[in-house]
Amino acid sequence: MLNNVQAKALVEKITAATKFYAVAVISGSEQGTTRFANSEISQNVTIADTRLSLTLYDGKKQSTCATNDLSDGGIAQVVKEAETMLAFVPEGEFGTFPFSQTAVPNRAKSDALAKAFDVAGRAAAIKAGVALLEPGYTASGALTLTDTVFAVGESGGGFRYASYYDVAFNTVVSHESGADGAGECVSYTIAPDIVGCFKKAQATAKAALNPVEPPLGAVTVVLSPVAFGDLVSFAANMMNAKSVEDGVSFARGKLGERVFGENLTIRDDVTNPELLPLFFDVEGNPKQVLPLIENGVVSGYAYDNKRAAKAGVDSTGHAVVARWYSGAIPMNIVVEGGDKSLEEMIAGTEKGVFVNEFHYTNFVNARNLQVTGLTRNGTFLIENGKLTKPISTVRFTESLLDAFNHITEVSKERELVSGFGAMLVPGVKIEDFHFTSKA
């Protein structure tokens, strides 16, 4: 992977190769993954790729081309393509924006992760977890170490660089009868508890034997942090100025209004040491700590340069560019915790359902935050304050504008879960959550 000096030299080379004002973005990763199935390691693979994106400006005209060929010939070709495109594109609404000179932090890279989860370390961790499984149970999943590099620079000499490791693990433990349990963890700092994930997954699979029919209709649910994080991501990702401007966000026209219950506070907080250590965005702007929902009130939107200019505000430093999206997205979500443990929340529930995980969750209607999805890997009836019978897979369809107004309890423990970025979220109890059909 490119170090700071190499990345800066590459930016200087490509921006000097054109007469136009240029912004270069480098995004690279080396991903080592160990996969396992039927309790045996089935694959070790390393994939490395570095992508160089070049944007040229001529007044209000701009063009963007990209390549992963970093040779002199590759750089010359992408410059030629961008210049050719620039001659034909129409003018846009904006030209260039000043490259921020504000200093940003640079969190030290966790070399301990790289040492603990190289090929041998990943194999050892998986074998240790598999060794704990009881007869009749098998495990599948993947353990991945990723080395990421991200850099932004421009013709005027502005430059930013970041590099970090992360480890992500997931497993599904299955009984020969078909009952499943799951465990997952992610970390940017310290080694995650892989064996603990195996233990959790097997315990859930054991409890999930012989499921009964699920209840349908309005149900009291206790959601694990993983399940709640899935729902939170749908709300948080719509808290961006582009979606608001386009009229597809539930938060359009709601700034300063209460839309959720007072016990829900959501922020994007890059300063949290457990989250994604990337302190600037694809436009080079420093990421700001961004209150999104404060005690149920819409408190802010994520802005890139263009939407900030239209609104007459400053960028919040959340600009992203992906194949499926351009604009601004919160990527370090923190949901404020409560004062009860998950166990206490379950113990205080006379009748309900505990959900360990959702999947295939998708929007039905983004404007009112209506989503639908399925339960999996550990869903149980709660009867008289105890988890009793497992239930089979069930579909939910719910407006989060309703559900997040019916949160009655929030757990004090929070878990780091993956999404588009990272999220630190608690578990919750929600009244009148709608299970709509059997799967």
C-alpha cells in the first residue's frame, strides 16, 4: 500500500500533468480474507487494489475519470481522457471550491491488528473457535483484515492522507437440524473476541432448536444492537442534504422538529476512538462532529461542498463518491445508550419477541422511513421476562417514524457494528412493532 510520501508524489505527478486545475483522490485497500465452511477453512485470499480518480475543472465545467493503472502510461491515459471529456461537458452550477487548510488529526495505525490477524493468525483464531463446537454443530463465515489508504490532493499543493487497519468477523453456527445462530464483530483498534463470537453463535443455535410459529401483528420487541443498528442505518443515511434537496428524505423541512421519541439521540462522531479513523472527506474537508437527532429532534444534515453552497452553510466534511451515490453520508454513527442492560429489558417484558438480527432489509417508502425485512439467526418469544421458545423466520414491515417513537427502553451496553462506515449502537425495546407475514 502507498505510504504518505508515495501517495503525495502520485498526486503531485498527476496534477502536474495537466494545465487544468485538478483534484486527485487515491483509495486503496489490501484485503486478506480467510473463509471457512462446514467447520473447515476453505479459502485464504488476498486482494489488493488502488484506484486513482482525477477531476479536472475549467470554470464551471468539470470532468472525472479514474484508473487503477498507476504507471506513467496509465496516468497519461487518464489525464488524456479527462481532458477530452472536459472539452465536451456543459457548464455546471459550480466551479471549484477552496481546498481546506484546516489541520486534521491522524490516529495512529493499529499495527497490533496486522500482527494478530495475518494469515496464520486468522487461521488460528478460526480453529480455536471451531474447536469449541459441540457434536452436531458446524460453522461457516469469514475473518478479514483490511489495510486501507485514502488520500486527497489538488493542484495548489493541498494534500491529506490517512491509513488504517480494520478486522471484521462473522460466523453462522448451524445445527444438523437446521437451527442457526450468528456472531459478528469489527474493530479498528484492538483484537476482537473471535472465540466469544463463536460461543455466542453456538449458544443461539442451541436455543433455536424446534422453532414455533411466530406471532403476527403489533408486537413488543427487544432488538439486539445488531438488529437495531440495521434500522438506524436507514434513518441516518437519509440525514443528508442531497436526499433532503431531492425530496426523498423523511427529514425534509423538519430541521428543529421532533420526529422521534425523546430517548433517541444519534450523532456522527469521528472523534469516537472506536469508530472509523478517517478525519476528512473525499473533498478534503475536515469531518465535523454532527448532531443528527437530539432527543428525537432533527438537528442537522450531512453536507458536501455543493449542497452546502446552495444552503449557505459550510460543508460538514461528509462527502463521498461511490459507484451508486455522490453527496454526503454520515459514516461514524453513535447512538446514545440508556440505563438498563439487555437482560433487564427482557426481564421487564411480560410478552414479546427478542430479535438477534435482521436481513434483506430494504426501503418500502423512504419518505416515511417505511422498511421491510426478515428475522434470522436467533429470534425468540419472551414470556414472563424470559426467553422461551424460538420462532421461525418472520417478515416485518414498519415505518421507523412510528417505531422510533415507540422506543420505551434503551440499553446501556453498546456494540460496534458494521454498515456504510461504522456504528456504535445499543439495544432497544419497541412497542407495537409490526410482524406482517411468515417467511
